[in-house]
Amino acid sequence: LVQNTLEDLEDSGCIKINENNVEPLMLGTVASQYYLSYMTVSMFGSNIGPDTSLE
């Protein structure tokens, strides 16, 4: 269960898994701060780019 959850979070861009370490990424921090689903921030992350306007 834990391994599957970690893999889902890594695939969504919320965390990075190293050999003996799990690090939060920017999207994971945003999801945590605003109580967002990892699926929501994954969709958000895949739809923004360097040329995306905030307006």
C-alpha cells in the first residue's frame, strides 16, 4: 500500500524518490499547503508551461 502510494505521488510529480530518501517537489508542497489532491496538482502541472499566462 505504501509503495503504491509513493509511486503514485512520484508519477504525479509531487515527490522524488531516491535510494533512501523521499523529497517533496514544488507540486507536492503546493498540494500540501492548500489541501489539494495529488491528481489535481498533477493535472495543473501538466497544463502549465513557461509561456502560460496567469491572467
